[in-house]
Amino acid sequence: MVSEGKEHAVEHLSKAELAFIAVLFDAKGGLALGHDKQHNSYRLTFENIKVVRGHMDRTADGTHFEYRQHPKGLKFKIENESDEQIQQAAEDDEVKEPKEGKTYVAILTNPDHIDILVEIDPHDISEIVQSSRDKETATV
């Protein structure tokens, strides 16, 4: 799931072995059926990639990455809850999707697949990188 804010970015980045910060140029994909449940599957294209953790040896197709997330959280019916209330709760629980033109911290498990996306304000990049280094040093 796409999260948001520099606090989330620092937290994830401080634990990551492979990560970059970049602007999302293109997002293709949508709802797909997996082995166990539904998920949204995307092919994301980034520009201005700045690797901030690990090493990425990217070649010709070096700006494309795969990303998957669940489309919604779960909402169970509670006694005395109307169908309208359930519908509203499901709509309120909509998962944030990757948006073109936004800046993200991407946490990867391998060079082709993004596990975590955190939308950030581009003005916070220096602070995020420094804070994640400070946090990593403090926990070592």
C-alpha cells in the first residue's frame, strides 16, 4: 500500500537494504487476480532515480519496476450496521494508488520489484536521507 509522509519514509528507509527516491513518470496496471486474493499490479516507470540504499545495476530497461498492493482493506459487517454504512466504510477504506508526477521513496527486495512506496514532498528529500542515516546509525 502506498503510504505518505517523511516519517514513514525515514522509518522504512532506515531498515532498507535497497531503495531509491524518484519521480513517478508512468503507472500502468490495475486489478489482477492472484493465487490467494485480488491485488493491484502495476508496472511503474520512474525518472530522476537517486539510489539511496544499496546498489542497482540498471541497464536498458532501468526505469521500470513491478509493484503490487491490495486494492482495499477488509470491512466486516457489524451487527445493526446498514448496507449503506458498510458501503461508505469500504469507500473510505480505499487504498492510495501510485500517482504520476509524485515523488516517492521506493523500498525494494530485488532490483525489479518494489515492496513499499512512500509518497513524499520533494522538498523533504535531503532531510529524509539524513534522518534515515541518523536512525540507522542509532540502531547499529
